[in-house]
Amino acid sequence: MTFIVRAYEPRDAEATWQTFLHAVRQTASADYTPRQILAWAPDTVDADAWNQTRSRAHTFVATIDDRVVGFGDVTATGLVDMLFVHPDAGGRGVARVLVDAVIGKARELGLERLHTHASRTARPVFERFGFVVDRANPDNRVRGEVVPNFDMHLDLGA
């Protein structure tokens, strides 16, 4: 199966939202309670705000046969805010191609370090790509609910 990784376009808003929703509700549900999952991935989203956030960052989407199966981003400050793979495409290298695209963009921007707030679920994924934990955030709140995560970074070097 061949992935195509390309820049996010406004037409990807719904597909990236659905990818996020499925990834959190299915994949991350092994590491968080139903209340935490609902706070993190509510039933609805402001589509315009979602699109604006994706458009402000350097967001990449991975597609298979024109279907969005994952997305990731990096901001101008080096924050990897989103890295999500649809559960149907898990274990096929989608996260790897997205992280490679993010690292490439970060280097193009002249960034020396990436940082992220990784969920319990995403932590081992980021660790496989060389990110290290700076600290645990056991009291991180999302919409009033405690949803623990980890601050992590990756030094890009020369």
C-alpha cells in the first residue's frame, strides 16, 4: 500500500476531524477513561476553527487511494500539536511518513528542536522516533477533565 503525503487543504477538514475522532475514541481508549475520551474528542467540532488551526500550522495529511488516513503538523515554534492515524491504517507506517514530513518542514524552517504534548497512547510512538520525555503532566486538563500527558522533545541537530 502506497501512501501519499501532502500539505493539508481546507477540503481535508472533515476527514482530519474524523481521523482525530476515531484515533482518540478507539486507539486512545485503551489508556484513558470514557470521560477523558469524551473531553478530548467531543461529539462535535467547530469546523471553521478546526480548519483555521490546521491551516495555521504546517499540517500534512497521509492518504491511501485519496482517503485521509492520518495527519500531523508542526508550528513555527516547533510544536508538534497533532499526530493522529486512523485506527484502520494503524501499524502500516503512516505515523513514520508523517513524522518524516514534519521533521523535514522543521528543518526547512530552521528549527533545532521539536516539542509535543504526547498522550499516554502516543508516548511510545514518539519515543520510537527519538523524542524523549521532559516531564509528565498528571494534572493536564481538557474541557475541565484531567487528561494526563507528557511533554517531550526531539533535538534535530545539524
